[in-house]
Amino acid sequence: MTAPDLNALLADIETLVSCESPSHDHRALAHSAASVAAVGLRLLGVGPEHLVTDGCPHLRWRFGDGPSRVLLLGHHDTVWPVGTLRTHPYSVRDGILRGPGCFDMKAGVVMALHAAAALPDRDGLTILITGDEEIGSPGSRELIEETARGCEAVLVLEASAEGGALKCRRKGVSLYRIEVEGRAAHAGLEPDKGINAGMELAHHVLATAALSDTTRGTTVVPTALTAGTTANTVPATAQLAVDVRAWDRTEQERVDQAVRALRPVLSGARLHIVGGVNRPPLDAAASTDLFALADSLAADLHIEPLSAASVGGASDGNFTAGLGVPTLDGLGAVGGGAHADTEHVVVAELPPRTTLLTALTQTLLARHRPAADTGQRTGHPACGPSATRRASAQERKR
């Protein structure tokens, strides 16, 4: 299998990185979607469906008249605000590519498009690139699940874990906002007439943090909090965001019940709980067979043995795995620094990882295609433990 042209990969990554696309900026996202669509049109010879949910643009390519069998899944939104390019410009130096969103995950989007372009037959392939993943996919979840339902495999182009490991297990995510209603009063003249929403909130910061369970790997982290309006006023309102990560649904349900059972501590205060389970866990079982096949193909392509990682971060692959669809994540760029000033991509890894993605997609598409249509067979049987050339490397937590 011929390796993709590195210069072509870099040129397309530069195009996407240079089009800033923070999740909440729909105008910027529209420009970004247009850039992705243009790259895809040039490589694939056909434009995508343009889909919009809640003002946010998503792109989908479907090939063939039959059902979709393999879904390449990614997103074009980033956490970086417009203007970041002025301080973090696109660059390639000493084998390292930098720029806002390069690692998470515009390089992965380009890899998906180039891998699809290299396929001799795309019948049964779908590519879905969403625009709101970084904020929990509020508008695209239904689209993702509708597109993935019935597929035989979902390959997620999120960036790899440390050292290029594939993400074969992810924690589920729950997100909450605790809103407190108190009563304002002058902090110096008559504080006793107020109900301090900030003090009420402090009780719930401690109460939610106590729900963590280190033995089960469950983290419950109070994050953003606000209270009050002026320094000399008893706060009338307060809000707290809570981030929950858990390896299994039982833990998600335990924490959910505990958060919803919170009650006011101060007399007269009122609580409102907003939010809940955002993404189910991506269990290791969802990735086992696909990882074995990818590892076997890597050996055939003379690529270094693959390793598997368990990570606390979630992706849209959690949704597809939650449907029971086999899902393999972390097939995108090798590098590091997601959401940080150190975000980067290792340039030398782009061609082999794209080649592996092409081979994996081609093998999966060929499985149920009539023999006359498969062309040259890959020789790989249905994946499973017997198809594994070597044991997966030890799991590493990012």
C-alpha cells in the first residue's frame, strides 16, 4: 500500500488549522466547515451533506447505495478562541507541527479524508465531521448515533494517547450545574437579613467532591463557580459546575443519584440541579477485536506494534460504543499537548498512521462485499483473539 504524500497532508492540515473554529462561534465554524468541505471535495471528488443543528455546522459523506458499514468519525471545532493564531501560528520545525487544534483534532480530520481518498472502493463508507464535540456534542449526538447505528465499525480520528497508543477504553462523563438561590442584603448593615448563596454553595463544593471514589477510578471535581455581584452584598445567587468521570455506568448512576439528592443546608436557600450523564463509558470490549485487527495490519505494513491506553477524557466514540457498535479511538495524530500551549503533532507519524487507517478501513469494508467486488483480498479473517499477532501492550493511563 502506497504511503500518502507528506507534503499534501501538511498542506491540508495547514489549511484547516489556519481556519480557526472555537465551538461556540458559529460564524467561525461555518468558515471551518467550508474549508473541510473544500478539502474533501478535492480529495474525494464529491462534496458532503451540510447539516446544521442549533446553528452548528456538521459535514457527512456517504458512499454507495447500501447501508453504511464503516464510519470515520471526527470533529472540526477546537477549544481555541479566534485570534489564537496570532500567538500560536501554524508552523513546522524540527519535525514538529504546531498550531491551535492541530493535535485535537484537525490533523485527524485530514488523515480521514486522505485515507478515504486512497480506498479503491468506498462503497459502504461514511465520514462524519461534527462541529460541537469540544462542548459535549449537545447538537450532534443524535446525528452521531443515527449515523453509527447499524454500522459494523466506527473508527474515531481523535488524537492518540501518549506514545501513539490507541484509546481502547474511555471514562464516561457526567456534567452538572448546581444553582443556588439565596437572598441579597447589605453585608455591613444587615447581613442577617440575607441568605448567603455563596456559603450555601460552599457546602455543595465539599459534598460533591466527597463523591469521588479512588478505588473505582471515579472522579467528581467541582470546577467553575460564581457567586454574588458586589463586595458589600450578601450573594443572592451562586452556581457551581461539577465534572464527573467514571469507568462504568453503575458509578455514573451512583453519582447521579447522589447529586440529585443534594438538599439546601441554610434555611431559606433553594437548589436547582441541571445536567446529568453526558457520555456513557467506552468499554474495552468495544475495541478489543478492532484493536487486534489494526495491530495485525500494522505488522503487515511494517509499522511499530500498537499499544492500547485507558484514558479519562471522552469523545464521540463514547456515544457509538454506547450503542453497542464496535469502536476504536485514538487513530489520529501522534503528538501531545491537547488544549494546551504545547499542542503539537509529530510529522513523521502522519504517513504511516494514515496508511494504517486506509488499510483498516479497506479490510473492514471488504468483509461483506461479494468476492467479485473485493479486488485483491487482504487475507485477514474476522478479527478476534485468534487474529492477534501479539498481545496488546500494557494499558497506560494518560
